Amino acid sequence: MDDLDTRIEAAAKKRARAEKAFDAADAELRALLVEGRAAGKGPSHMAKLTGFTREWVAKIAPAPKRAA
């Protein structure tokens, strides 16, 4: 294996670690958005906190169902 092979292999491992870290952070954020909606926070408020659009936040964390 030459130097280029080694660098390619290292970059692939680095990407895999970054993807795993992203997935964990994404899952944490999505769970917190759902928790925020359950606590009565609106999608516009949480959009300002996250930098995402209101529509994206509302899609991820729709309004909680109310007991009838």
C-alpha cells in the first residue's frame, strides 16, 4: 500500500466518524425539538434558535396531539 492508499483509507475512516457524529447530533436535536413542542414552544421560536426554517421544525416536531 502506498502513501495515497493510506491517505484515502484514513480519509474514509474520518468521514465515517464524522457521519456517525452528525447522525448522533441530528437525533439529539430532533428529540429536543419534539420535547420543545410538547413543552409548548412554537416552531417559529425554535427555528430562530436552530437556524432552520419554521417549516422544517414543524415537520420534525409537529404539534402534539391533544386529548379529546
